[in-house]
Amino acid sequence: DLFQYDPERINATENFFIRSEKPFNAETKPTVLVSSFLTPIEKFYVRNHMHVPFVNINEFKLEIGDGTSAYTLSYDDLKDKYQSHTVTSALQCAGNRRAAMNNDAQGSVQGTPWYVGAIGNARWTGVKLRDVLESFGLLNEGRHVQFVGLDCDTSQRCYGASIPMEKALSDDVLIAYEMNDETLTSDHGYPLRIVVPGTVGARSVKWVNRIIVSNEESDSHWQKADYKVLPPSIKQPQQVDYDRVPAIQESNVQSAICYPASTEDGNKVKILSVKPTGEDTKNQTLSIKGYAVGGGGRQVQNVQISLDHGKTWLQADLEQLAQPYMRAWAWTLWSTHIPLKDLPSEPFDIVCRAMDIHSNSQPDSPLGIWNVRGVMNNSWHKITLKIDA
Ligand code: MTE
Ligand code: MO
């Protein structure tokens, strides 16, 4: 059983909507997402394409090379020989919010039907990829840096991905060994994972044991035939279609409403009944909360809510870190409180949208960005509410 080393997952059904067991794919429930600025490890979404690999830490070696020769570092070498560096960064799957791309006009999309929870925000500690490359004279010795994981299928095809060398030179790309100040767990890549802030989750290779500097991108399936935005005319993708389209790197500006939310799978909830309780009743307001990310290190400039499908907008309050220019990797949490008297008694829609510091914003509907793999859906997130007074 390839899955024999998958860990036990505590309280999984409480924290997650589980999309598949083998491989384990689970997204964080919306209300859990907005209950803390750092997503607790056991509540952080898990996206595994295969099984969790077996690791013997005493024999574990990280190989770093140019494809012909390689140096090796043990787990302890890596921690002892290089300076540690910590980055607070969101990690988001390119397929987050995929389910909302399905529509009658254009058809269904292929892939795990994520709602809004294939995202989390954590403090990652490790060593800088650039320091390690530099120590072996590999900086700028190729156009790409490829990563290979220990999770391999029965024909020895392993998960892999690559990033452009320019990104690897930046200060915040990590070979990480800690998440939220604790040793990485097996679901999140123990002993070592790559963390590429600002870039879609697929490039942050878990269980990494090989790093290759090359003029070529990774030739893995997930670099070459997945995680690409195909043109909307393509409904049954073939390799030639993928070959014409670049691999996704940076994330785009994104936001979603996470409270109020149902404990049921968000994809299935058509109208959400809310009983204003506790603080809501006292202040006679309805609280709305969610997250936003800029992508590519661009800070979120604002998040806005509309109750009339975009004719008028309310500005939300933001909780965000002060982060250096173009290094805003952490997410933003936002909230706003709407007086109950301003809300209709019939069901009504709420939408949210974010804008980054370069004034990039989110499209109003998935129609204009539809693609058969359902990636990069950052259209306005909409929920339908009914106030149960
Ligand atoms: N790395 C390996 N080795 N195997 C994988 O299946 N999944 C990738 C990436 N790194 C994956 C991987 C994808 S698509 C995402 S979105 C993130 O890991 C998810 O990271 P998480 O499970 O820690 O949330
Ligand atoms: Mo992903």
C-alpha cells in the first residue's frame, strides 16, 4: 500500500471539506480560515497528488546540482551550515475556487472541485534557496531551478516543479523545515519543502530531495501538462495545447467571503440562512469576514463588499502585516459590519473583491477567465444570504 505512510489526521472532518482520501486532498472550512491570522498546522489545507513518502531522516540527503554532478547535504548540514530565515506567507493552490468555474455556457472544468479553502497563511522557517545555490556556485548557472519530491508513482515518476532563476535569486524563497515554528509535518513536506512566496502552491515542492539548476523547466507532468491557463476554446486538453502555454508562476489578486458560512460543503449551499447571534444581535449588525491576497508580493490595497452586484461598494477593514514593497507575501484578513436594518428580508447576494497596490482587481464573473482546468479563478466571490430574524 503506497499510502501506508500517510499520517493520521486529527479532527479532519471538523476542520476540512475532504475532497479525496487517497491521495489526501482537503480544504479548510471557511469559518476556520478566518479564525486566526496564522493558519494552525492541523487546519492548513492539504493537497497531495500522490502518497506521503517514507523518510528515514538519518539517511535523508538533499542533492543539489546542475543535472550532471551533484552535491549533497544532510538535514543537519542544511540547518547548521546556513543562516535561518523566516517568512510569513500565504500558500494557495492555483485550483482554489475551481468549482465556481463550472457553468452551463462554457461547460465543466477538470480537477479537484475546491471551494474557497485551498489556501492558508503560515510562518515558514528554513534557509534561503539562494544561499544554498550560491554556496555551490550555482547562482545564475541556468535559467530555471527544478525541485523533485520523494513522492513517486510506481513508474518512478516523482512530483516536481520549477521556478525561474530570477525568482530563486530573491530573498524569500526557502528550503523550509518549519511551519508556524514547529517541525514540518509529513502532510506538509517533512523533512524539507520549498516555499515560493507569491507563487501558486504547485511550485512549493514538498518532501524535496533534489534541486537541479538547468536551462530547462522541470519536465514533470505538473509543470508541463497541468497548472496552465489554456484558452477557452480547449475543452479536452492534449499535450500540444499545454506546450503552447506557459506554466503558471505568480498568483493573482484574490479574495473570498468566509463568514458567515455553512459548516456544509460551500459548493452545495445555495442560500445560507443566518441568525444574527451574540455580538451581531447586540450591535444589530451582520459581520462579514474573509481573506484576500495580492499575489506576487503585491500588497492588498483594499477589499470591498457589494450588496447590489457591484453598483455600490462598502470598504472593509483590513488586518495585514507591514511588509516591504513587493514582498507582501502574507494574506490580509478583512471584516465589515452591516447594520441589520440595511439588509433585505428576502435572500440577497453579497460579493467581495480585492485590489492590489498596482490597482489590479478581480473580474466580476468567471466567464471571462474560464479555462478547462479551472485554474486561477479569482472572480468576485458571491454568497447568497437570508436573514432569519
Ligand atoms: N509537492 C509534492 N512533492 N507533492 C505534491 O503533491 N502538491 C503541490 C505542492 N507541493 C505537491 C507538492 C500543490 S499543487 C500545492 S497547492 C501545495 O503543495 C500544497 O501544499 P500543502 O499540502 O502544504 O498545503
Ligand atoms: Mo495546487
